[in-house]
Amino acid sequence: MALLALLGLFFGLLALSCPISFALLISSMVTLWAKELPLTMVPQNLITGAESFTLLAVPFYILAGEIMNISGITQRIFDFAMALVGHVRGGLGHVNVLASMIFAGISGSASADAAGLGRIEIEAMRKEGYDISFASAITAVSSTIGPIIPPSIHLVIYGAIAEVSVADLFMAGIIPGILLGLAMMVTIYIMVITGIQRCPVRRRQSLGQICRSFIKALPSLLAPIIILGGILIGVVTPTEAGVIAVFYTAFLGLMYKSLTKKKVVEALKNTVHSTSVVMFLLATAKLFAWLITLERIPEVLSEAMFQLTDNKSVILAFICVGLLLIGTVESASANLIIVTPILVSIALRLNIDLVHLGLVTVFALMIGLITPPIGTSLYIVADIASIPFEKLVKATLVYLIPMIAVLFLIAFVPEIVLFLPKLLGY
């Protein structure tokens, strides 16, 4: 009964357009009061939800993304991607995806990608005569690569909750992130050659032009290598790598003479705002998850699932479908806090690797970034491109096919996820 009241009040508040964090907090507090539990559990769980040392990495990766966007680093990354694949059928569509893959290796934030790099991508595609729906859809979809390719804020959150090595999660995200990017590029290519989408044809740049673009972008391209390399060889932790990312991107901004005092203040303000939103969401989601655990929901769901089947592949399929559905109605960060304890209990009974589970979970929830009604990336891109939200949603639907295909591929073939971690001693 208490569970029904908790969930009913939560979804009722969401239906009334209440912010997710406050919906989690209010529904949890009302349930505590109804069960006559001490309200002192509220501050205890709020503090517990945000006090993990691992989560200290979150503001650093957000700040690194902000500095990249204000210091011209993203423009250099985009120009290099343009020189490399701009001539391929699909033109700036491929450039859009490749630039997001490179950007993901520094920031790990879908919102930073959509808001910063996305602005550059949409403007460039608009100038060259691309259909604005096509340009906006690719920008929104490619932003989901950010939380998959390391460093990833959402993998940090999962690692903190499931008590799994964040470094192993980072290494596990490389191949799935690349596969996701390639799947998007193949989709764009097919749309162009079949005539579904028309794109301007660009002339192939000479080797000299490509080399000049590479040299110009080289300091920016070294950032992912420095960050991931440090984690890979064990010199720094993921949190320390976040600090390095901030200092390195700030150094590049100073070197390019594009980082002013005003821009630094702006980046810090944006970081404080974004971090506050994320941390408050994590704190309130922890309280909500504690109540769900108190009601023994993980055990009940596990037993119910195992009564239906004990086939690992079938249960993984159920998990993927369930995550895709809940990803449409709640933010990825809140979902991670709530569902991870449930999924971990199921995974341990089935002997599913927790690193593999983490990538599948984050990957599935990232698809929620481009599915309404939550669809964070959709709202950001629709605002930048000044395009009706419904029109953007319609344009992104075709990309759900390759994204879901890659999701089930990594779910059923764990070796894709675990190859690099095992190669490096996992």
C-alpha cells in the first residue's frame, strides 16, 4: 500500500509538471509520514546520496565541458572532423557524429555536447543548406554518445552506487561508444544514398589541408589521450583525471587566447548550476530508492522475474526493454539511483558481470535523452535550432533503430563490453 502511494504520488506530481527532484522528495516525505517513520531519515539519506568521493568527479567533467565550449576547443574539433569525413556522402552529418565522439572523450556530458558543440554543428549545417530537421536530429542523437565514451558522468554515478571500479567502466565504454557512433554514420549514409535525405556534396580536402586541420586541433585531440591514458596506466583516478581535464582545457583556452575572465566566471556559474541540479537529483533519488528498498521491491521483483524465467538472455532482454521504457519518463541520473540496486540484485543471482550491466544500463537510459516526454537533449536542441519540438521528435525516430540494435548487441554479447577491461587486467 505504501509503495502504491509512493509511486502514485510521484507520477502524479510529474503529471503536474513538478520538477523531478521535488517530485522524488515530496512523495518520499509523504510516504515516510504515512508509515510513521522518523523524518530524520530525510536528511540522512539526502546526505548519503551525495557524499560519495567518486561523485567528486562530476563537477570537474562538467567544468571541462564548459571550458571547451567557451574557449574555442569545440570549434577546432569540429573543423578537424570536417576535414576528415566532410566529403563522405552525408557530409556534415558524419562530421556531427565524429565531433561528438571526440568531444565525449573529454567531457562525458550529453547536455554539454548538445548545448555547446550542437550550436556549432547546427549553424554550420544550416549555412550549407541542410534541412534543419535533419541537422537537429543528428545533433540530438549524437549527443547521447557523450555518456558512453569515457569519461562519463553517468558511469561515475553507476560505479559509486554499484561499488564497481569506475576505471573499468570507463574502459568498457570505449567500444560500445564507437559502435554507436558508427551505427549512426551508417544510418546517415543509407538515408542519403537511398534518397530519403538530400545532402550537399563537399569536395574532398587535400592531404595538406587535412594535416593543417590536424595540427591546429592536435592540442585538443590530445586531451582524451591524456585523460584516459592516465586512468589506463593507473597514474590517476577518474576523479583526478577530471581535475586534469579542467586544467588542460583551461591551458588550451589560455594558449588560444580565447579564455577571458568573463568567460571563466560564466563557465563556473554554469558548472555550479549544473552540478547543483545533478547532486540534488542524486540526493532525492537516494531517499526514494531507500524507501523502495525498505519495501523489499528489489527482492520482490527478482523473485517475480525468476518465477517467469531463469534464462539470462531473456532476463537481459526484459531489463533492456524496462530501461528503455522508464528512460522516457524520468531523467537518467534519477533512474540510475533507483534501478541500480534492483538490477545489481538480479545480476548477482544470474552471475551477470556488474561492469557489463553498468554499460547496458547507462546505454539504455541514454536513449531516453532523445525520447519524449523527458528527452533532455531534444529540448536543448529544439531551443538552439528554433524548431518545433514535435518536428524534432519525428526526425529522430529513425535513429532509434540503430541505437536499440547496438544496445541489444552489447547486452547479448558481453565480450564487446568486457574486451578492453579484460585486456587491461580486469
